[in-house]
Amino acid sequence: MTRDELYKQIKAKGSFLCIGLDSDIAKIPSHLQGHSDAIFEFNKAIIDATHDLCVAYKPNIAFYERMGSHGWDILQRTLDYIPDDIFTIADAKRGDIGNSSRYYAETFFNTYDFDSVTVSPYMGHDSVEPFLSHEGKWAIILALTSNTGAADFQLDHGSSNEPLYQQLLRKSSTWGSAENTMYVIGATRPEMIKEVRAIIPNHFLLVPGVGAQGGSLEEIAAHGINEHCGLLINSSRGIIYAGKGEDFANVAREEAMKLKVKMEALL
Amino acid sequence: MTRDELYKQIKAKGSFLCIGLDSDIAKIPSHLQGHSDAIFEFNKAIIDATHDLCVAYKPNIAFYERMGSHGWDILQRTLDYIPDDIFTIADAKRGDIGNSSRYYAETFFNTYDFDSVTVSPYMGHDSVEPFLSHEGKWAIILALTSNTGAADFQLDHGSSNEPLYQQLLRKSSTWGSAENTMYVIGATRPEMIKEVRAIIPNHFLLVPGVGAQGGSLEEIAAHGINEHCGLLINSSRGIIYAGKGEDFANVAREEAMKLKVKMEALL
């Protein structure tokens, strides 16, 4: 999917919501837990109830991988079930070198037909570049994550003027372009979005941490929106596990609608 | 597997060789390529021919993941086929936060019964800690990798006195211990092993880059060996693709033997 196609979808839906499919057998409604195909049925119901309110779905690969090869089959069927005009993100945080990185890219772009994959940048340019050579596909590079451990290295200055995540943005934004690279910027540090935009005004940001982790949508939007919108705000648990009963999909829809209504006003 | 058990195996075999099972349908001998279970047959032959010469096997997960769910079945059967006394490394370079990181650890330690998994540290302590809470299991943290991109961030000083990989070693070595943490240190920068050992004298190092990538075993050993040996030297392509014909397993054995003989002299 191109940046223009993504932006067109955002304008048409009045939404820049990404829904995280962190689907966990221990957390889905109890009436589904005995189902022989529980996780897929859960995903299907969530997608049916929310696809007109969001522009992206983001399965977290850890949740599927843990189930063994069966989990990958569920992932494939979930991906097939997502409407074609919706942007898909494999939240896999992969990163290796040479052939290995090339094969991770092929995994998510060819074996599975995701639009994008999240990539860990610790190993540098040759770990990211294989994800940038697939037409219409995107690398979403971890920059400033929403967890406390982000302070260990990403926010570390040494005695430098720039914390690592800013050096990362500056350097890695030259590897590709705003047409094939996005960045993960956690919502838990909204004051830093301004500094991010000073370095990368044009790139899309994938922003986790709104909702369950406490980030503010309004603060993010105030500094983060650019002329292509430039934001995908992710909510996972806050939407998919909002309801515990048989009406869980409707409750998920209500939560997604609350965010969508706010987003429409912000656009 | 405990550190003492690993060291006992190293002494018994006179080897600290790790063989990387980067098994690729495009690179295995042509007579196997038409086989219905080609990759597993290839792995089986390599393991049969080399298991008395090495102390660890390291399947690179990218090569299996790319095949979809079928690849994970091959991985499982390969793991089952590796003798129990050999240390197994899932070279997966995973890293996420919270439940996601916990689930990656469960994937490789429970769903698949690997002894260890390689972990990318960019997201900090809470991305690594879930890998440190499994009895007898190991996190192998990327520190200084063997690729050119290592210079982008790992070797970057900012205006600090310490490059990032040294800050990483200093900080992350307090998260666990030398009994559950190892580090990836590429063989392509052997002069830095001395600096690594100044910070972490006791940890095992997993050293890729000997052979195909040009690193010197003798240089690594000179500065890297400690009282528990403390080194696992990996070779992948240099061993498993040394032969192209029907005798490929014997040729792989010869290459493994050359390294093993050198290692025995160094121990």
C-alpha cells in the first residue's frame, strides 16, 4: 500500500486508528475459550465489528508464534480475513543481517502478505535495508518505545547532545523514505513527539501506548499530525478486551468508535 | 542446561564449536532439493555427521519462518533430533515488551524446548528480563554484531567515552548473571574482545563471523577464553555448505573437524 492510498483511507474513514490483534486464549471471552478455532473466531468477530472504524490491524506475532505452527495458520487466515483496503502490520520486531534479514522480509511480505513489519534497528542499516526493497511494503522501525526499558538505551545520551533514538531517526531516515519507512514512537512520552517531528516531519509514526498504557491521543495529535496525517495510533487491549461477555465484539466496537470520533475531530 | 554442564561437554569433546543450521532450499545439495522433506533430511545428515565435534547447534529462525507453518514443523523435528546433551540456540533475535516478550520466551523455551534464544536489546531491560526467568534457560543478548551496520549504533560514541555496545554490556550484565546470560560478539572485530572481557570476564560469548565472514579463531581465543571456556564459536555456511555433492555431510564433518582440532589445541 502506498502512502497516498493510506492517507486516502484515513480521510475516507475519518480515522487513523490501528487495532492490535494481541489475541490471547487466556484473555478472550470465556464462552469462546472452548471453541476449536477460538483465536480465529475471536479475531473474525473483532474485525467484523471494527473494520469500518480503523485503517490498520496489527497482529502481535508473539501471540501467534507461541502456539507453534498452528498459530501461524491462524495468523494466515486472520490476514486473509482483513479487508484488502486496510493496512496490515506484522508486529514482529525482527532484525538480523544479510540473508537472514532478507528472509524475515520475505516471510512477512511474501509468505504472508503483510503491508509492513516492525523492525528492531540495533544491528544497523544492513539489518533494515532488506525490508525497504519490496514495492509497496514498509519497514516500521522501533525508535522510541513506550516501555520503561526505553530509558536504558534509547533515551541515553552518553555525554552526547542527542539521545540514541534521535540519532537513530536522523541516520535511518536516509536509508529509505517517507514512502517505505515508518517509526514506532510510544504515546507514553508525548512531549517528545515535537522533537521527533523536527527530525522526521514527513514520516508516518506508529504510536502504541494510548489507552491501557496511559498516553493521550490529543497530545500526540497536537504535535504529530502532518499533511498526510502521519499518525497511526494503536490500541490493543483497550479495544479487543473491553468486553468479557458474548457481546464482546459490540463492546470493542464502542471503544473503537470513541477513539474514531475523537480522531475525526482532530483531522 | 547449566553453565557447568555446558563446560563439562566442552571439556569432554575438546570443542567449543557451534554449528549454525541456516538451512536454505536454494543452497542445499541439488540431489536433496527434490526430496519431499529436504530441509529436515539435510539437517539430519549434518547432525549425524557432526554431533560429536560440536557442543551447540543454532538454527537461524528466519530460514524456517520463511517456509510458513511447515517450516516450524521442520524446526521442531530438527530440535527433537539434536542429541539431548548438545546446547541448542534459537537464533531468533526477538525482543518486545511485557506479555509479548514473555510469549517470545515461552515460544522458544516451552512450545519449542530450546536451551537459549538470541535477544535484541534495543527496548531495554523489560524486553530481556522475561528470557531470564526460565530455569536452566539462557538469553543471548546481541552486543557487538559481525555486520557492517554494527558501526551505525553499537560502535557509536556520541561524544561519550563508551560506545553503545560497552554501555549495553555494563548495564545488561546486572539483569541476570553469567549463569543465564550470554552475549553475541562478532568475530570480525577480534581486537574488541579484550574490551569485552574487561567488562564481562565471566559470561559466555557466542561468536559468529569465523570462516565465511573472515574472523580469526586464534585471535578470538587469545583474548576470549576464560575459566569456563566462555566461548561458543559459530560457523554456519563454512560447514554446512562446504560440500555440494552427495558426500556433503562428510565434507561438513571435515570442516567441523578442522575447527575442532584447532579448538582442542586452544583449550
